[in-house]
Amino acid sequence: MNLMDKESNMEVKLGEHLRSLRRRDGRTQEDLAVALDVTPQAVSRWENGSCYPDMALIPAMANYFGVTIDELFGYRNDRDKKVDAIIQKVESFHIKGRSDDAWVEECLGILRAGLAEFPQNEKLRITLADALAEAGWRRYHEWLYYDGEGYLQHDYDRHRKNEFWEEAVEVCESLVSTAGDHEVVTRAVSILVLLYRNLGETEKAAACAGRMPELKDCREVLLAASADGKEEAKYLGDLLLKLAGQLTKHLIYALMANRAHYESDLAMEKIKGAIALFDLVCDDGNLGEYHDELIKLNLYLSRVQWERGDRDEAFVSLDEALRHARALERLSDGGEHFFTAPLVSFVQCRTAPWEGIAGTLPEDWPFWGMPECGPIETEIKADPRWGKWVRACKSNQ
């Protein structure tokens, strides 16, 4: 494109954006003309691209619409579209929902190329940090052990050799200090808390966590307080589902955190209690995306049951995990789905590419690997019923 073409394209874009901004704000051509001390005919010619305004008027136009000069010409819109396209491409890898590391080089390469073009873009930088954190888990894993008192500890020496986590920390620290987007800062803090913990920087992790609001002031609680009628019912339903998800997840973490708890009668009791909590909220069995939580809970329960000698019940739990996986797969049909239990009936289910999730269950078992379960895994997989269950998981129904 030669210089004349570029100038012509810039003029067309300015006219289009003037019209768009004017209509956005409910202004007439006469309103803009009065503000700039020109005629309405001049504004009309600018918008249809037949002529171009004096450059001295450009700052006043941007100020009138409350935008930057770049935004006035549509540059930011073009940049945002490119950034969004890069992030969408990265999201298409679905890295949070897969256990392999085949995506790492390509995904990080896409983000690094994007940052070469837009080096200070906060959305790209936080997406890179998130991808680096996930890459660190996939490539090097999270190493845990129980100390002399039976409490769960992270292997800091191994984790400090994780170059992905090291870079993710650098990116997040920079964003926490400089980012203007509150959502970006929140995501950076969330990543830092976990990585600081894994690297042994527990005081930094606690300081980061202390920046966040208390549970009673979180977004979901405040949204429920912001509305009434059906809107309130929807927000309350969403809150109940998310609270159930977080409570059950951290209940399992608390169980694993102290080996004595896991080895007591608490293990069976608490896992079954976590499953019952979802039954309390979704009493009609429609758990939407939370079928995924029931998959994990039932896989882990089967491990505990086998270990305690309840061999038949262990396979009942494995079948339950498969049932929930099939329910999750049915949500991937491209349609809209809603929860149907009374307390959550206005909440729409979130969708994800869950096709084939049943086939991954044998590899995911028992999902949470602490305490170590090597001998138990060998035993349960030697049972003839395991092979039958695996075939059921791998079948296309």
C-alpha cells in the first residue's frame, strides 16, 4: 500500500469512526458541528469521506467523544481485534482441560509472537503468564511429600528448577506493579500465590493473597446482593454452585494436607459428604459443568474404598464417575443448557469441549495422587472388573 492509499484509508476510517462515536453518544451532526465551531455540512462531508477535517481539530474531536486520538482513527479497535484473535487461538488449545504437554511450544510461540507486535499489552502478558504456569505443571509436575508430622509439603528445590514458573513469576510481578486492568491484576495475583507457594516463598504468597477481598466481598456474593426478582435468583444459584465447587475442592485438599486425616475414617466420610453437597444443590441430578467435579470425587472415592477393602463399592464409584462423564459429554452438543433444580434453575450451564472425556478416565484415576497410590493402583488395575470398566469408558456408548 503506497502513502496515498494509506492516507485515503485513514480518512475513510476517521469518517466511519466519527459516525459510530456520534451515534454511540446519541449526538447529531449539528451537535458536533457546534462543539467544533464548523458547519453541519462539514461534519457530513467528513463522515462520508468526501473531505478531511483540519488536523488542528483532531484533538478537540477526540476530547469531545472521550477517546484517544488513536481510538478516533480506529487504531485501538484494530489492535484489540488482533489481540483477541491471538488469545482465542491460544484458548483453542484448551490447555486447562488436558493433561499432555504437546501444546507447550506452539502455544507459547503464538503468545511470544503476539507480544513482539504488542509488547506492553496486558491481556497478552497475563495470558502468557497463565500458559507458562500451566506449562510448568505439565513439563515438570508438582512434587509433594509428607513431612515427619504427616503434613503435606512442596518440594521447593525441584520446583525452583522450573524455568516456566520462573518466567511466569517475573511476568506476573510486573503486571501486579504496573497493570491498569483490575482483572489482569487479579489473575496475576492468583497465579503468583500458587507459584510463590510452590517455590517456597510463602510470605510473598500470603502477602499476595492478602490483596484480595474477603469471601463475603467477592464478586458472586455482591452480584447476588445487587439484584432482586429472577435476576437475584440467578445470581444466588450461580453463587451456590460455585461455593459447592470450591468447598468440595478444598475439603479434599484439607483431607490430603494431613496424612493422619486421610488414614482415618474422615476420608470416606468427607468425600461422600462432598458428593452429597452437590446433591443438595442440584437435587434433580442435572449438575451441568459440575458433573466434572463429581467425576473427580468418585474417582478419588474409588481409590479410598479399594484401599479400605470395599472392593465392590470401589467399582460402583468408578461407574458413577463414568455416568457423570457421559452427562458432561452430552453438554457438548453446541446447544444452550440450563440447570433445572429449583435453587439454580435460572443459571445457564457453561460449555467446554468435553467430547471424549469418558475415554480419559482410566488415565486420570484417581485424579488426586496424594498420598502416593502406586501399590493400590497396581492392585485395582489387576482386577478383571477394571478392564471391563476401561472398555466401557473407551466405547462410543
